[in-house]
Amino acid sequence: MDAIELLKHDHRMVEQLFRDYAAAASSTQRRGVVEVLVRELSKHAALEELMVYPLAKKVLPDGQQEIDRHLAEHMDVKKTLLALDKLSAGDDQEDPLVADLQREIEEHVREEEGELLPQLRDAVDQQALDELGHELDRAKGKAPTRPHPNAPDEPPGLALAGPMAAIYDRLRDRMQGRPKT
């Protein structure tokens, strides 16, 4: 998949996770879905920030303003993910936080798929999109699995903080018995 197809695939997977959350039969099942949402959205955001947004900033006419807006949306999502990550199964705050997260993600996906990704496809040749897609796919295995709203969200700081956060996250995931990625 090229980079745009991969990002859209991630969006569809997250939409399915929200449906899975709504259909879950118990607080334990809902908590499992929340943990997968936290992991997948954390990885997706980190990789967009590290690999996709810097490219968009360079090639789009209003790239800086466009990416600043997306980074602000990411910050809201990270804060919601962090609040969700701190909860335990059955917490009364889980449902409202998941609803907030779903609204944030739906808006972000609408903007990305309606504006940013089509502009990126027009501005970058297919070979570059294919290569970026390959790199994004490879990097998923090493991306942070938890939200880090206080970490840098742009290179070069993100390039330095991201791998350290990922190691720490994966250690925490293992210690807490969370699924491997």
C-alpha cells in the first residue's frame, strides 16, 4: 500500500474498533478494545507526526498552517487517550471519554481524507508515496504504543523521543499483559 492507502486503512480499522466497543458485552471486553484503540491511535499519530506531516509541510502551499492544525488535533486526541489509558475496566468515565475520542477522530479523519491526503497525492509522485507507505508499515513495529502529549510532536525532537518512548511503552505493555504489536 502507498502511504495514503495505509493511512486510510488505519482509519477504517479505528472506525471498526469504535463499533467493537459499542458491541462489547462486558466491561472487560470494552477495556480490551480501549487498550487496542490507545495502542493503534498512538502509533498512527506518532508516525504521521514523524514521517507524513514533515513531507506535507514541505510540499503543500499552506503546509505549515495545515500541519499546525493537524498537530493541534493530535494533541487533543493524545490527551483523551492518556485519560482513557489511566482508567481501569468498568470506570464510569470510560464511555464519555470514548465518545469524546470518537468525535475527535471522526473530525480528524474527515479533514485528513477530505483535504490533506488528496492534496498530498497531487503534490507527491506515486513512487514517493509507495516508498513512504513501505517505511510507515515498517516503522509501526517500533512506534510508541501509548500517548505522550508532553513529548515533542515534530522532528527532530520527535525522532529522538519517539524510540525511547516506544521502548518504555512496550515494556509497560508486557508488564501489564497487553497484546503485543
